Amino acid sequence: MNDSDDNLLYIWNPSTESERRLSYPWLSYTQFSFGYDTSTETYKAVSFGVNYKQGDFKSKVKVFSFGRQDSWRKIQPFPVIPIYKFNGVHLNGIINWLALRDYSNSGYFSLDHSFITHEDYVIISLDLSTDTYTQLLLPQGFDKAKHYKPIELVVLRESLCFCHDFEKTHLMIWQMKDFGVQESWIQLFKINYNKFFPSFKLDLLPLYLSDNGDTLLLANSQEDKWTVVYNCAGDRAVRIGRSKGMMWSEAQYYVESLVQPY
């Protein structure tokens, strides 16, 4: 492998301030996700790339298990391809990505997905303990919405949540209460962002929901870079300051640990 900076993945533990440089296999449009295999208590990095040839997309997926091997291990390719520039969301040993059923769509690499219908979307989940994939459907209520921005997957209170714009007036947040069960999707919030912060428009990204469910922290991922505290019970919102240029859409989830991931 090439040991240049372009082919190095840096793993850093903020708790111990230790790091490891990991060479990775170069693939076209390479993306990474990081997770924890609860069955073997092993940290794992997932690398996947997409190659486009003769009107079709092909994926290559490899997994690195820290402390158990010193090389990337190839696994089965994605049955559907995750959307370009959408990070995987880790939850209980499973990494989840938003994907398109028809990945030959010419707009695959576009950040504007307003022309894609609800029927084109699916959630693809990789179980880190078995290297197997599962496809999850989005909530049925999503098909009633006209969405004007790229949609998001997030984790709030240890549950997979799906977020999207509704009619350019509301942010809709759905929660899958029982992971993997389609019928367990519920509408968690419908927030009128035009009422509280009209300048934010379509750029609200949920970051954190308090344990009692009363307070939701959101960020503007594109324009002013403000963070917002939304009081769910009182239906009130207040800006708490700028985030100094932080691109929230690029942030990754962090789980505190004193254990070295390698």
C-alpha cells in the first residue's frame, strides 16, 4: 500500500490522546465508517468505494478489525449503493447508510436529491458481527412529503432516526423505536423552523436529544453555522452561538472509551 498522506486513515482516541495511522485500500470515491462489534468487543473500520463503468456502479467493501488482524478483509459488496457524501451511522454494532435502490441514477453524485422520489430511498445496514446486510424501509409517512433537501440518518437516545424537510416549512424527525421493525417508526417531532429561525430554512441537522426528551440540540450545517437549543415541551428555540466554522454534516459519532482500539 502507498504510505503517502493520501492513503492514510488516522484513528484517534481523545480519552487517551493516542493515535494510529492506518494504510487503507484506495478505491474511487472512498468513504469510511467506524464502529464497534459487540459480539467480539472489537473496533472496526469499514472502507467502501464505488466504481462506475459502462453505465453501472460497482462497490467494493473492506473491513479492518483492530487488534485481530493487520490487513483489510474484503466482504460482500453492497446490494444497493449508499448515497455519495452520506456518512454511515453506527448503532449497537450496526452501521446504517441511506442508499438508492436504483444506483444507476445519473444524479448519484449530486448533492441535490430533490428530483429523487421517496420510492428511490432505502436504508442499508451492515452488521459488524456477521458482515451481512439488511435493507430497511423508510417510514410510510415519508411518502406524503415533498422533500427539498438531502435527507439524514442520525442517532438520538440510542434509536435510529430519519429526518427530512416537509414543504419547506417543517423539519420532520421519525424514530425507529424497535430497530429493524418497519412498523415501529413513529413521528418524533414536526418542528416549524420558519417560525423560529427562518434564515435556517432547509439546513437543520439534529445532534442530540436529552434523556427526558424535552431538549433537542440542532445545528445549521450549511449557512450561519449556528447551533440551536429547541425546547420540545414549550415549543421554543434559541440560538446559543456560532460553532466557529464547524461543518456539522461531516462530524462523526464518538463513544467515550479508555480502551485502545488496536
